[in-house]
Amino acid sequence: MIKRLFVSFLLLAASFTAFADTLKSESEARELSERVMARLASGEIANAFALIKPYSTLPEAEVESLLQQTLSK
């Protein structure tokens, strides 16, 4: 469930990349995704969201709401 939610979040965030930080290469993107998934797997959900937040163009309130919804599941 968390993995599916995370992938949905990434796909949504990727569609709004105009104002977000960008990753410089495919290997940098892979490294970030591996770090995020490792944190999710170990239950560090807030830390995983913190890692992807700079690359998201979603408003801060929406990211926080998504985090809270994920934590409540």
C-alpha cells in the first residue's frame, strides 16, 4: 500500500516539475529512489517524504496532508 501510494505521489509530482529541484542524471534519480524506498521499508515514512519534498511541486500543505494520510494507514 505504501509503495503504491509513493509511486502515485512520484508520478503526480513528476507531472509538475516546472518549479521543483531537478535531478542531474538517471543515476542520481535511482539513488534518490533507493534511499526513499529504504526509508519506507524501515518505517521512516516522514524521512522518506522529506527526501522527496524538494523535488515536488505540490504545495507544502498537500505534501503534509499526504504524509498524514499515509501515517494514519
